[in-house]
Amino acid sequence: MRRKIVAGNWKLNTTLQEGVKLALSLNELVGKGVPENVQVIVAPPFTHLTEVRKVIGNKTGLAAQNCSAQKSGAFTGEVSAEMIKSAGAGYVIVGHSERRNYFNESDLDLSSKVINAIESGLQPIFCCGEKLHEREKSIYTEVIKKQVHLGLFDLDAEHFKKVIIAYEPVWAIGTGKNATPEQAQEIHQYIRHLIEEQYNSDMADNTTILYGGSCKPSNAREIFSKDDVDGGLIGGASLSADDFYSIINSF
Ligand code: 13P
């Protein structure tokens, strides 16, 4: 059975103290139980990783929000996948649309980041998703295909097994306007079809594909009920332990 995941992307929010407090509150709730086969993950800012690791139980996963395309050396301000792993994380978000759009991360950069992450023992949570004008022009499947091909499909099958995918339509992120469950299902099924074409049907069946974009307690249940939706990558709502826990319990 495919693993379900609910991951909270805190983005550029919380001081270290606020982040630890949020992690403690979440840990208390998660301690009451989470649905079977659901992996909870939190992705705080880099500066919080080691402290958050100390307060979340070992059942909760820890992710960074980005990693360098470089391994080491004279790259001031960068944080490598290996450093993230050594801070106690098991996952890293790669290719979030905010990184693609505000920091001009190219498909080539993202492919290197994915490889570095996997070689360092991290599971990449690889994001893809179309912008509003691409949806309106009905070219969204081409956009997703290109992102997934260039970012992931150089991986051999053993490496690809480590990949988690998040479909995050840019027009739904932080806008309060979520994709409908049917729109999410259409793309998740399409991504699974791309994986089947590139690898095989087992790989397609076993890859966890998350939905992200204005996912909240009021819509998570309906979105997660779709066959090819295996959970969510949650932004704003993950900053409230109660809301995030309620989303976790939407399965
Ligand atoms: P929101 O849930 O705030 O729309 O953000 C989604 C997201 O970008 C998660 O990575």
C-alpha cells in the first residue's frame, strides 16, 4: 500500500522559539495518534532543524525546504543536502514554485538538487505545478510533463524509488483557491501515467503524490479521498498545530 504523507511547509515563518513551540504543540497532538499508514513531516526553516528534531518524536519526519545544487565548496550562503542530513532531517523539498519563480531555479538546478538529496540519504519532495495562465491556456499537462521529465527522469529506478512528488498548482498556493478534488485527481493520475511510461506500473503505483495549494481542514478530506492523492503539502494551515492535526486526520 502506498504511503500517505501530510507535510507542513512553514516557509519563511516563525522565529526559532516560535518554531520550537509550534513543534511541541504538534508533537502533543500527534502523540494522541494519527491515522494508520500516515507519515507526518514538518519542514521548518534551516535554522530550526536541529532544535525541532529534538522536540518532535521519532515518528514525525523532518524536512528542509531547499538544498544546494552544489555538494560543497565556495558557495556562500548555500546549505548542502549532506548538511541537512547531518542536522537530523530525512527529507528535503525541492523545486517549490516559490524557489522556481522568485529565485529562478532552473530544471537543471533541480535535477542536481534531487540527485544530491538522494545521494545524501534524503528523500526529495519534488514539487511541480502550473501557473494560472498555463492552466487557462490548457497547457498544464505539458508544463507538468516538462518539470517532471527534466527534474526527475534522469534518475535510475533505484534512486527514483526515494522520490515523493507534490503537485502544487501555483494559482492555488496561498490564494485560498484550492484545486478541486477532480482537478487534483486528473493531474495526479497523469503524473502516475508519466512514471509508468518512464519506469513501470509498480513504480507508478508505489510513488506517493501529494497535493498542495490552499489545503485546509475544511477541504482536505474531499481532496485526500481521491484515488491518486496520497496526502498534502500544507503551507499556511501548517502554522497552526490544531489545523495541521485536523488535516492529518482527514484520511
Ligand atoms: P498554502 O497551503 O499556504 O497554499 O501553501 C501551499 C504550499 O506552497 C506548500 O508547499
